Amino acid sequence: MVVEPAPARAYFRFYAELNDHLPADRQYQTVEKTFFVPGAVKDAIESFGIPHTEVELILANGQSVDFNYVVLNGDRISVYPVFECFDISGELRVRPEPLRESRFVLDVHLGKLAAYLRMLGFDTLYRNCFTDPELTEASRRQHRILLTRDRGLLKHAAVAHGYWLRETDSRRQIAEIVQRFDLANSIQPFTRCMACNGILRDVSKEQIRHKLPSRTAELYDEFRECPNCGRVYWKGSHSQRMQRWIAELTASEPSWNAQS
């Protein structure tokens, strides 16, 4: 008669927004994981559906550990989210230091969010034809935060900085990102091209008159141009509406219309 060995058990507690990844009946409580073969805590965490990019600090039985820690029978594991707004340098981080100069690369389904981020002045890499390997490589090589609604993409080992968006509406997403990464004081509205991410430069009306509708040339005197794609921006009639929207995030200057 063969007696099957009893499974080992470890107990996990996930804090704050990490609970967004868990089923409702497992949120904000200690959850048990059974196993027969000890494995890395990173694999155990991701088995709950939580991408490693969302994790900043892990405590095993009260001691800070990294992703390579081997989970043992009886372990009590506390898992904390990324602390972009707090300095926990005295603790062992499980990923590289936070990217204080926030630069982003976006999944192919986030085109509207990319335009909003650029409008607020953030360096945002986006193409609607990016493959998953291209996204992960851009995040790794260019030290960009990968934004996506695909949890599986964030579980890729090459991704050190990433975030799973909770919201689905693009305007709610931009508010989520500004709050999550503490970006309100870093916003520099209307300094980047919304189309290609280039940094805008001031130009005279005479330099770009040939690109402007005749009515626009009559009404406006201040213009900016993207040196990369040639797109021209000016303070338009909808500036008050956009100003009110951005004011919800931080103080801002009037908006800019655009003409290729």
C-alpha cells in the first residue's frame, strides 16, 4: 500500500490593490496554497493571478525576501504592491528601483490612453502593431513602464516595470495612472505631439502658415510644431473644456488644437 504524502501548506496575504486580481471571495484575507514540491515565491504569487510587476515587497515570516525565495511548509507570506510614492529603501526590493522619470510603453489596445498621456507631457511609446515580444523588449531596454489590460503579458520574466489597468474607459485610465504613479506634479500639458510623441517647439505663424486653414491663420497667433511629423498645434476654441478636464488632475495651460 502506497501512502501519498500530505501536501505542504503556505499562507498568503495580499495587500491594497493587489486584491484586484483575486476573486471576490479571496480578497483581503489570508489564502492558503497547497503544494508538494517547494518553488519560488514569484511563481506562487503569479499562480494567484497577480503579475510580478505589481509587487514591490514580500515578507516571509516577517523577513524581507526576493522573488527567488523558496516557499516552505507553514510559511506566512505577506505581499505588498508597488510603492511609487514612498521610500522603502531600507527593505529589500523584489524589482529594480522605481522609475522616478515615468516613461511608458502601451499595449496595442490603448491608443486613446497613449494620446492622453502624451497630451499631459509623458514620454509614451505606442504603435497599434506592437507584438508582445516587442512590448516586453521596449519595456526592458528603454526602462519603460508597460501598461496593459493583459495580466499574462506582465508575467513575462523580462518585464521589470509594468501595471495592469483596472479601468476600461480611457479617461478613467488616465486618472488611474496619474493617481497610481503620483504624476500630478509632473504633468507638462501640450508639450508632446499626441500623434508621434515628439517634443513640440514654438514656431512663428509665418513658418507654418502653409499648413494652416485660412480661418485658423486669421484667429490665432501662437503655434507649436512637432519636428518629427510636422503636425502643428494651436490654442483652440475648446481650450476651456480641456482646461477644466486637466484641472481635475492638476493646474494646466489652455489646450492646443492640431493640424497635420
